[in-house]
Amino acid sequence: MSRGVVHATQRHAGPHEDRVRTAARRASTHREPVGARDVAQHYMRDLVYGANDGIITTFAVVAGVAGGALSSQAVLIVGAANLLADGLSMGVGNYLGIRSQESARAAQGLHEEEANPARHGIATFMAFVVAGAIPLVPYLLPVSDRARSSAVVTLLALFAVGSLRSLVTIDRWWAAGLEMLGLGAVVAVAAYVSGAAVGSIVR
């Protein structure tokens, strides 16, 4: 290739190529966490986001199905399907959100904040599945009132997850626990009422 062709190619490089070259040269403030506490703090947003939504979403499904007077088998089937589908959706959504944010920052010439968005997506998915399975536990046990037992363990789990935030944040354990418990209770009541209302209509 002649020198003139090289210069012509460089002169006609478009804005997309410029952004790509800028992204390749951009500085990074990302720091890999070291130790359990550091890891928990680094992924705290993803863990709380996934655990909170996992508990509330699964119990919303449980409460809605129970409010509609459907069988325990139906609760388990719908709940398990929700765990996998919604958990994957949230994990992928978090990954894409971070990737898009980093791409936008690169286009603005800003430094990189997060180098491993996939790890954040995985953290969100795992937190969603583990915490979201809690409301389903009573439906696997020989208890008499499974819907009420599910409500109790759900509220306890919400308070526990909220309280655990205090281990790596400046929040008071009881305040963080009550905050998550209160918001979760509102969603749970709304889900049960809507399920009962729809159930009464279709029966």
C-alpha cells in the first residue's frame, strides 16, 4: 500500500473509528476486589438488587397463585419457572446495562469504571436464585398452612438480607432490615390482593 493511500485512509476515518481508538486507549479506575469483605462491597449493589428482587418477585408469584386458590404444585411450577427465567433476565439485564454505560463513557472520553460486567451479571443471577428460592421452601415441606409459612419466611428473609447490608455499609442493621422488610411487605400484599381478586372473577 502506498503512502498516499495510507494517508487517505487515515484522513477518511469516521467518528466510529475514532471512538474505537479512544476506547482502546482510555484509562481505567477499575480495581479488583481482594478478600471477602472487599468482594462483598464491590458487588453489593448486584447482590442486594438480585436478592431483593428474587425474594419479592417469587413471593409475589406465590402470593398471587395462592390468592387465586391454585394448588401447591402450581405454586412450585410457576415459582421455579420464575426463578430461572426472571433470574436470567435480571443477570443479563445488569450485564448489558453496565456494558452500555461503559460504552457511553468511552464515547465521552471518560475513564473506565467497571472492567468485568459479566461478573456483576452472574452475581445478580446467583443472588436472585438463592434468595428467591426461600418463599418456595414451605411448599416442599409437610406444613399445614404453606401460604402463611411462605409469608413468614419471606418477611424474615427480607429483614435478614437488609440487615446484612450493615456488615459492609454504614447503615444500621435494624434500619436497613426494616427498610427492605417494609417495601417487600407492600409488594407482597399487592400481589396477594390482585391474585385473590382475579381468582374470584374467573371462578
